[in-house]
Amino acid sequence: QNWTRGMSYCLHSESDLDTGPIYVRENGKLHVVNQGAGSVQNVTRKTRPFRLFSRGFSVELCMNREDDRARRQRTDHFIFTYTKEGNLRYSAKSLFSLVLGYISDNVDHVDSLIGFPEQIAEKLFSAAEARQKFTEPVTGLRALQKFTEAYGNLVLCSLCLRNRYLVISEKLEEIKSFRELTCLDLSCCKLGDEHELLEHLTKEALSSVKQLLLKDNSLSDAGLRRMTAPVRVLKKGLENLLVLDLSCNPKITDVGIGYLLSFKKLNCLDISGTGLKDINAVIKRIQTQLGLVHSKVPLKEFDHSNCRTEGWAEQTVLQWEQAVMEAIKPQDDLRSRTAALHFYGKTRRIEEVVRCKLVEAETKTCGNLQFYKEKVQNCHLPLKKEVAGSHELKNNKKRALAEQERERTSKQKHLCLTVEDWDLLNTY
């Protein structure tokens, strides 16, 4: 018992310090030293456990007080839930979620995403979209370009910007970054002939566009000449176009329709509400050179119901639109402005949307000029004649194609390759 006497002597000598109970293990058993008597007692289940902190002790988790932005970004590292008793409980997110959030915050610094798995890339895009990364002025454009360069039409395969001219003006560079679109709706945007987006349509990034809707965009023959120049001369640009809507553009005349004859793959064409002079001659020309038939009833391809925004960036486009709408939201003093206008006898300006509806009404009164391509059925031809004259048909087709190519090249030399066209092609 010598060690117990020494222990009690130490406890009595340092009685001013509250060190708590002292535990000693001897022969495989745990003993507690009683400070009052200086003896050793066995630890029983009734012994009250020692509390490291007092009941009123609390702790606060602080990340970095100097950088408030970094602290706000790290608040989503925890998932807050409630128990059945109503108590707040939080648990840490998985390592995958934390890494995904960190990369989405800094995706604009990534060199390239080419070769990265599509499944993980979609989750990464959704995480960046939830943080509204693509709405940022400079870094959002760089982040969006990383995805569009690597995944193309997965990011966005169809884009509907009908009557969204404010979104186009605010997010033009972001819209130009989309690649491999198959459907693009720019109706009622009043772009004009010199807009950058119309020039971007002729680039290789949008050569996959099959459905293009340019209704009510103040286009003229000069705009059609610029838009069709790469197809007519270089065989590039909108060479895969199947559906084209140019209705409600009164400045397009018979000369502009001649530029559209270079779209050999067209299946549907709408030129209602244009400034045509000889409508019968235009109808005959389209039928003979493009093989399109004048439709007596409105076609469903031009009712704007099939074209809508589809892809990973669908919510991103909605975020852009909401940001623009909030920016142009009327202020609190709008009532006073309206009262001032009534006092001076002035009226409010008519919106552009009303004008678009008026143009549509005028188009209905003028007539429907929609064209479609009929499906050719070869089942009625006799089988023996096909087998017997197959070589002759092939030779005739080759000769016809050669003659058409010669006529087309000769016409291009006289009509297309002008000084203005060369200047125009040098800009691409």
C-alpha cells in the first residue's frame, strides 16, 4: 500500500487543483482513487461517469471569418434533418457530393472535359446550374464553353427563343457557344439583317441545324444573301436544313426567294407574309427546283409547338430569362409616371408583342404560302422494267446530275460570285 499513501499525499498537497478522479488499473481491474480518504475502490456500474464539459458548455463551428464568401459556400457540406422527437440533426455529405460541389464552383478553371464520362458530367452540370454558375458575367461563359465543347447536343439540342430578344441581347455570347443544335426558334425577335446571331448561323458549329424558324425578324433579300452565301458557294453552313420559316418578313421579295433554292434538302418552307410580287411564278419555281408542293392547309411544322428548349441547359435558359425579367420589372414609382403621362396627355408605348400579333393577322388575310415535299412511292412501278433498265436509269441519272451541276456552276459564276459575294465570303 505504499503507492496509495504516495498518491494520497500528492492529492492532499495539490488539493487546490480540481483534477477530477484518478483511475488506476491493477491486475486487469480498474480502480478509482477516492480523494477524500485516499483509498482505492473498485469501479461499479453505479459510479456516475465523469463529465468532461459542464452542462452549460456550448461550441460554435467557424470555418473562416475573414472570407465570408468561402464560409457561405461551405454551409452546404451538411444535411440538416429533423428526428421524430423534433430535434434538429445534421450529417455530413458524402465525399462524392463535396468533390462535385467544389469542381462545379471552379469548373471555369478546368482545362477540358473532353473524354470525361457523360453520366458524371451531367451531375456536374446540374450542380453548377443549382449554384447559378452560368449566370455569372465572365466565369459563367467560360464554364458553359467547357461543357459545350465536350458534349455538344447533350448540353442543348433544341433552343426556343421565341419573343426573347432581351435574352439574346444579354446572353449573346452564351447562346453562340451552343453547338450541334438541331432546332432553333428565333421568331418575333426583330434581329434584322446585320445581327451577329444570323452571321453565327452560317458557322460550322451550327451546321447541324435542321429546323430554323425566323418568323417576323425584319429580314430582307440582303439578309438571305448573307445567310445562304456559304451554302451557295462553299457548300457549308446550313446545308442540312429541312424546315425553314421566313414568314412575316415583308422585305423579302422574289429575288430573295432565289437564294433559298440552294437548300436542296428542304422538306418544309413557309414564306407567308413576304413581299412577293409574282406569287404564281414563285410557287412554280419552288415546285420545279426544290420539289416542294404548295399546301392548302397550315402545316403542323410551323405551329411552334414542336420547338422547345431541350437538354442539360434547359433550366439555365430559364434562369437567364428570369434574370432579364427581374431587371426590367417595373419600379415602385410607376404609378406616379403613369399619372404624369395622363397629365401631359401622352399614352404609353405599345409593346412589340402586339406588333407581332398584328403581323400574324395580316399574314392570315394575305394567304398561306407554305410548302412541303411529297413522299415518293415506287411500289407502283413494274418490277420487270426496273430490273431490265436498271443500268439505263443509272446512266440517265448520272447524265442528268452532271447537266444540273454544269448549269448550277455556270449560274454561280454569273450570279453568285460577284464582288459583294467575295467581300462577304472573306468575312467568314
